[in-house]
Amino acid sequence: MNDIEFKLALNERLCDLAELMLFQYDPCKKKGSACLVKDPNPCCVYTRFGDSCPHWTDKCNFRNIWCKVWICDTAVKDTKPECVEVLKKIQEIGKLYGLLGSPFFGENYVGADKPK
């Protein structure tokens, strides 16, 4: 297995684990295009890609650990601590292998849940 194959496989396994946590705890309270904070979900509409994520239509069309593990401060405060801790650990593994970047939990970010 070369480095790229390894990183693709690791991304898939981390996404599996992150999705399991998101399914169990539902920190974002996603329903259709809406989330705990707003409709449409600002994480998918206002993203690092610009005005909207190119992988988003009616649902996410790209399994990306960067998107799976990051939840806003509102969702962090609304969910169980064990969910946040597992997502942080997944984030650390992804960061170690260069699969994701900022924002990380606890870092400043611009989002719909932040006061203007």
C-alpha cells in the first residue's frame, strides 16, 4: 500500500467512526438542509470552499473527515462530552496524517453561531 492508498483508507475508517458518533449523538440536529443553528446548514453552505460546498446538493456527496469531525461551538455545548472527546481524538489522528486542517476544536472561526 502506498501513502495515498493508506491516506484514502484511513480517511474512510475515520469517517466511519465519526459518522457513528454523529448518528448516535446527533450534535448538529440536522434535518434536511437545516441544523441546530440555521437553515440552510452554514457548515455546508458557507465553507472553506467559498459560498457553498461543491459536494453538497441535497446531501453530502463526499466522505471527507475534515467536514465530519468539525462541529460549531453551539453544537459542542449542546451535545454530550463523550461525543466531543471522540471527535477530538479522530481530529488529532486526521491532523497527524495531513487529512484535515483548521478550524480545530477550540480555535476561532467564523460561523452562523458566532455573534457578529
